[in-house]
Amino acid sequence: MSATRLFGTSTFRIAIVYLAVFAATLAGVLGFIYWSTSDLIERQTNNTIRAEIRGLSEQYRDEGLTRLIEIVRERSRRNEDLANVYLLTDPFYRPLAGNLETWPQAPEIRDGWAEIRLRHSTDPAETERQFRARLFELQGGFHLMVGRDTAAHGNFRRIMHEGVAWALIPVLVVGLGGGILVGRYALRRVDAVAATSHEIVSGDLTRRVPLSGSGDEFDRLARTINEMLDQIDALMTGMRAVTDSLAHDLRSPLTRARGSIEQALRGATDIGTYRAALEHTAAELDMILQTFEALINIALAEAGSSRETMSQLDLSRLVQDLVEVYQPSAEEAGLELTARIAPGLAATGHRQLLGQAVANLLDNAIKFTPPGGRIEVLLETRDDQSILRVADNGPGIPAEHRQRVVRRFARLDSSRSTPGSGLGLSLVAAVARLHGATFTLGDNQPGVAAILALPS
């Protein structure tokens, strides 16, 4: 697995983006903590110095210079380590008391505050230290300076800088390592899909994308691809079956048509015989055309291309019109055709295909019901569905064959002598799938009840 392919994966790039966002967020949080704490320490230092200046000023005002000198000397002795600095001078900046020998030269002063660097008076070799001091002028021209060592503040800054660096380094290392691992995992799963797809393209339609069993998005994608491959395999198998069945079922009418023509050519000399042969041939060709038309309608329904032409339609009116069309055929066959159709039922669908499906149900019922039989058509609404039920009292369909008869060219042995291509119920099932409906065959005791349940 090359680094170029790994770094080029979208998963790795997403991991890097999240790593950058997380690192920036962490740096922002630590920066906020740093600045907040640093500001707090600085304010505490300033407040302490102000309090000392205020106290010393009050001592000078209340008890005079002598008492102030004593207090400054006392505090200076307690701070021999130079953690705090004190210096009291006369108007000419000559030291009177404190732990500094001289007044700092030209410090940078802002609003009475100065940042100065000093050495301990008893150890001139000591490295200079940073102090924050408050410069104050007393009555009479005397000068007072109180300062505090800011080494702790500097140490805090250094620790925070190092802490931020040490916090970001493992985050970057772990994040980058995690991105590499996630990228490798994603690339491995994608390679499995690509390898399977390549084998399928090479002709092995039995191959399926392997599942890891984790139920993650790759498993869901693989499951969807496998379902698609199963559907393609089923369609290919169905196509082969259709081709075989079509070749078989069309051979008979074509052979009969050819035989009728040859017989007429060999023996007939009068126009009547020729006419009868042509009529027989035309009937056989009509049957072939009906077969092709049924196959085209099934293909349109299964492909879903007819969804674009779906519209709102009056389902009650459509069924009523078809019942009226088939009423004469039922009476001619000696059958009683009755209908109970709820008015005003609407549905969204393809009018031509839906009408063809209802017509096929009526045609099958008339074709397989013996004379004197009864056909009932019921259209009602139930549970937010429009239920169409076409029931007859013919021979019926055994329960073990009801799944098979909705396949293309499937016909029961008892119906071999009945004209037809075996595509009627296949078309109904395909139209039902196109409309998101359910199509079932039940027992009418005796006979069969075909039920088409459409969403209202």
C-alpha cells in the first residue's frame, strides 16, 4: 500500500482536517488559560504593590519620615533574598532606607509603573533579575519605590509555553497515526470493493463484496452493492429464461402460421381457402404481437421509466370503465360479472399500465371461469390503501403454484389448452412493484381471488 495512495484517500484527508481543527481548538483553549492566568498573576502583583505603597504613604503622613524609614528598613531585612525591593530616597535620590543601593537609572515608566532589572546589593555577581515596581513621590520631595520579583510570572510563561508544545506534539503524533490507520482501513475496504467489481466486470457475476460484520458504513455500502448484484443476477437469469421461453413459445405460432401458408399454397386453388389461411396466419401473428407488447409493458414497469408519466387519476372511474368493457365478454361466455366500486377513490399511477393490469385480471377471470360461473369485482379503501379484488369461482390456483404463476411465461398444466402467453399475471406483478403496491393471489373457495393493494 503506497504512501501516495494512502495520503490521497478522502478518509485520511478528513482525519487530517479534524486533527488540524482539534489542534487549533486545543491551542486556543490553552492560550486562553495562559492569558487569563498571566493577567490574573499580573493584577495580583500590581494590587499587592499598590497596597504596600498605600500603607507606607499613610505611615509617612501619620507618623512622619522617621517612622517610614524604620518600616522600610524592617521590611528590607525580611526580604534579603530580593524577592521584594524597597527604596526610600531624599529629594536628590540619595538612599535613606531599603535593600537597593541606588535609585534605578532612567527606568521606562508608564502610569507610575516601571519594569527594571536589578542585582542583589550584597552579591554584585548575581544575574540581573526582572522586577515590576511602583514609583511614588511623597510630600516633601521624598521618593519611594516598591517592587516585586516577576520571576514566578516568567516561570509560569515558560512552563505554559513548554506545556502547549508538549501537549500539541502527542496530539499531532496520535492524530497523524490515527489518520494513517483509518486511511489504511478505508483503503483496504475500498480495495476489496474494487477487486470484487473487477471480477464481476470480468464475467463472474457470482462474486459479492465481503462484509466485515461491523455494521459500519462500509458494510452498509457493501450490503447495498450485493443487493444490487443479486438484482442484476436475477434480471440476467430472468432474461435468459425469457429468451428461452420466448423462443419456445413463439416457435409454435410461427410454425402453425408457416404450416397454414404452405398447406394453402400446396393444395388450395380458390380464394376462400387462401382467405382462411391468411386469417389463421393473421391470428397467429396477433398472438405474437400481443406477446411482444406484454413483454415491452413488463420491461417498462420493471425499469421504472414510467414513473415520470405518473399522475393523479380516478381509480374508481378506471375500474368501472374496464368492468363495462368486459361485461359483454363475460355475458358471451355465460358468466355473471358484478362490481362493487367505492366512488371517488384516487391514486397516483400510470394510467395505461394500471389499466392494463386491471384488464389482465378481468381477462384471466373470464378465461378460466367455466360457463355459469360468477366473477366479483370489489374496490374499496382500507388502512390508507385502495384494495382491488377480482374473484372468480373457477378451478383456482393451488397454493404451491401461486408464486410461480406470476413469473413470465409460467402456465399451469391445466391451462395449456387455453389461449395466452403466460404473461398476464407477470405484467400485474410488475405494475404493482412500479406503483409501490402489493399483489397477492388467494383462495376464493372455489376459485382464485387476485388482490391488488395500492397506496391511496
